[in-house]
Amino acid sequence: MQGEPGHSVLVVPVPALEPFVVERTRHYDASFLSTDPSFVHAHITLLAPWLPDPSAADLERVGKLATAAEPFDFLLSELRVFPGGTIHLDPVPAAPFESLTAELVAAFPQCPPYDGLFDVVPHLTVDHLLGGVTVEQTRTALGSLVPARCRADRISLQWYANHGCRTIAEWELGR
């Protein structure tokens, strides 16, 4: 991965919203659609960007953190908008995501979330106002997908790059 364009992220996949997020990704930039069958586009970010070339010890550290965390249920129902226009769904409860992020930041202090540019707010991005849509249009387009009752059961290490999105590793929570 080192020297390769792109960046790594640690996420919780949200398969329930995959069809919608894939469609919106196709609309905005199809080069970020993955052909990797294990890759889930719909996710809640725990830590990004992460290490460009993680060592075996780095991967083991994430694995231990995942093993110590129990799977948990959450609900995605309320659409919100960040000041920059990103339309997103906030998970309820947010605390388990916040805890996982805090543990990852403690384990990898050289990787501040979002390079320290934004506050850490657990969310699943679904669209953007600059894309010419409204919150109401997004709510209608989501239809019966929301509210979504979801289960966080794993941490996925994903690589994001034009024409190169893929899953690098995954760890089940609580195992």
C-alpha cells in the first residue's frame, strides 16, 4: 500500500444501507465503486485516515481492540446535515462508536481523526446538498431503508482510492 494513491480507513460496515450508498457513489464518482465483494461502501468511520502501510503489529493491535469490544445494535433514522452540506444519519446510540474511535486514537495517536480537521461525530454519509439534492429528497429516496435497525459486528480496514477500493482486513467484535 505504501506509495500507492489513496488512504486506509477503519470502519464499521452498515450493509443495510449498501444499495443506497452504492447508488449515490455511482452518481458522484463511480471510480470509488469497489469490485471487491467483501467491501461495504455504507459505513460508519471509526478512524480515517489510518496508517498508509500498517505492520503486522498494527493489525494485531486493532484485532485485540475488536476482540475486547462486544457487538452492539444501533438505529439509523434521523437525517442531519453537517455545516459543509454533508447529509448523514447519526447512529443511536453513538457512544459505542465514540468508544471504539477513542480506543483507536489512543492506540494510534499519530493518526488523528480526519487529520484533526473536523470534530469526531459518528455518522453514515448518504448524500450532499452541493450535489443538488435536499434533505427531503434524500429522505424520500431512502424510503423503506430508514429507519434501519443495524448491528455493529466487525471492524473493517478498507483502502480508498480511485479504481482501487478494497477490504484489507476485518475483525469480528467480541471474538
